[in-house]
Amino acid sequence: MLNTIITSKTRVKLLLKFFFNPDNISYLRELAEEFGESTNGIRVELNKLTEAQLLKAEKKGRKVVYKANKSHTLFKDIRSMVMKTIGIDEVVNNILKRVGEPDLAFITGDYARGIDSGLIDLVIIGEVNVDKLKEYKETTESLIKRKIRILILDNKEYKKLERKFLEDGLLIIWKKQVKRKKKNCG
């Protein structure tokens, strides 16, 4: 989707990197290595995105690090386009809402770091219908043209692994809503 609107492949990669997970920070050489492109081409696009104030640039020691500008008026719109391009909205809608009542679901691995590797690591905590999950997973994979690897944990198993997930990076995409009781006044 973004490739048809934005003709620069490097710019698309940068938008995916920084707007899929807005907590990502990166510097020029790291991006060049990750994308397999020259620093010159990436520098040009970083400058354009920084000039448009879609990215923020901060000097950290001898490096300049870049991150998404969450306060930009177009931030939510661009993030929504990125999410639709990657297909995370389909993952949430086609899988999680139809397979039970998971307590928590998050993306980990490459996608949590903003790297479109073609493999989405989805971790689901709670009870789900495994047969329905398999059916919706296959349908969603064909829709978004990416593979989905799913790990299902109960709360006890998740607590044992929580620190590792937090260290490796995660992007929460589903959290069970806790209903609060209203207090009677009077």
C-alpha cells in the first residue's frame, strides 16, 4: 500500500521502521546495515523526514539518533497506514477477537523492532480456541502475505518469561479490558 503512494523504497522502509513501533530509535549506519543500502541514500531520506518533522533527530555522543515524532499532527494517520500495510490490524481483527478471550497479546522479534522480515512472532496469553486460531491464522497469512508464528502461554508461563520478552522488546497489540465497578454515590 505505501509503496504505491510513496515511490522511495528507502522512505517506505524508514516509515515502517519508525511508525510501526514508535519507540524505535536508530542511527544512520545501523539503518544502512539493516536495509542493505548506502548511507547516502538513507541520509537523504532521513533529512527529508526530519525536515518534515515526522522524525526527530537527537545528538547522542558522536551519533545522531532518529525516532518518530509522536507529537506530529499526522503521526496517528501515518501509523495507521503503516499498521494496515503490515497487516497487524488484520491479525488483531481476524484472530484474537474470534478465538476466545486472551488476556494479552503482543508482537515480539523483528516486527517489534520495526523490521519487516516476513515473519510475525505473536505471543498470546490466556485461553483460546486452538482449532479456530489455526484456521484464522492461515486465512490471515494469505491476506497479509506474511507468516505468523504463534506462542500461546498461560499467565503462569508468561510470568516466568516476562523479563525476557521485555528485554527483547515487544509491542502490545491486545489487552483484555478490565471492567470497573461503578461506585454508588449517595
